[in-house]
Amino acid sequence: MSEARYPEHFIAAIDAMAALAPVIPVLKIDRLEDAVPLATALVEGGLPVLEVTLRSDIALDAIRLIRAEVPGARVGAGTVTNPTNLQQAVDAGSEFIFTPGATPALLKAALEAGVPMVPGIQTVSEMMTALDLGYQRFKFFPAAAAGGTAILNSIAGPFPHVRFCPTGGIRISNAHEYLSLANVMCVGGTWLTPDNLISSKNWDAIRDLAAEASALRS
Ligand code: 3PG
């Protein structure tokens, strides 16, 4: 029996999502009451694709709530590190999955769960393992620490069909350097949702940060 392959239509689904905005906010939501106003501010600012990280006890509930109550939001789960997390994220309604790394178990679990996934990779060999299964869209993580735009430029030569969402160390000041690369489909980051603005419920300021980021591709 041939091994299952990542379906081509998931690659198209990820490309369509990346086309919605140049930046995917990476969210850590600690209080459920913040989920809807935070997501609403980001969507209103022009960033509808949200990565809700499984880094808090209420993350899965936050995913459910945003899906139910924030029109226009496209919600996925991030910091998914094992197949159990992945299935929980899918059950909570995640439309897509981001992972910090690409273990064989995770690459297989997304195929079995039937969910689009953007696996995190840092090396060409990790990427090639996932390419063998049909994955072609990756989170390059941690982007700045692992070589930034220079390494992405170098990878484009042998792998021109691969596209990345670099994340890790990206801010408004350097995002445009990544977005100018042909193999970068979007970037991700936490800079849009600073802890102090969330704890002070300064949704207007978060909307402004999102608007500034969404204008990176206009
Ligand atoms: C992630 O989980 O993708 C990272 O924490 C994002 O890194 P950043 O905080 O440097 O944006």
C-alpha cells in the first residue's frame, strides 16, 4: 500500500489563506474574555488569519469562541507539538495547524486528521522529509535566529516551488525584508499583540498595529 500524501488542495487552501493578509498574528490568549475583542481588533485592522497558540489552558476554548463569534476570522492552532494536541485543535474547530517543528508523528497526524498544516522547519533536511510526504508550505521557525532572509534566499534555488511563513524575531521593522522574497507567502509574529496592550484591553491600539501590518502588502 502506498503511503498517504498531503493533498494538493490543502496547499491551495494555505495559499488562499496567505493571500488574505501579509501577516499572521501569533496569539497567546490567557483569559477567555479577551479572545473575541482581541480577534475582532485584528480582523478589523485587516489581519483575518489568526494563529491561536496552545500555550494556555483556555486556548482550545478561545479557538471555539473566535470561530463562533468573530465574523471573517480564519482561525488555526499554533504551537501544536504532538498528535494529541493536533486532534484537540481540530476538534475545537481549527481550520489549519501551525507547528514549531516537524516530527514524523505530526506530519502523519495531519494527514490522518485531514487538516491543512504548515509544519515548522529550520533545516533543509527537515523540509525534505516533509516534502517527501507532499507538504510544500512551511513555517520557517525561528526565522531570525535560524538565518533570516539569507537562508530563505539560498533555499529558493534548489526548491523554487516551496513557500514559507517565516516566524520568530519578525517585527514591523523587518517584515518587509521577508515579504519581498518570492518564496515568502506571509510572515507570522507576536508583535501585534503585546501583553501590555492585551492586559489593558487596549483593542484600539491592537487594531492600529494590525492596520500597519496589513499595509505591508498594499
Ligand atoms: C511563535 O510561536 O511562532 C513565536 O513565538 C513567534 O515568535 P515572535 O514572538 O518572535 O514573533
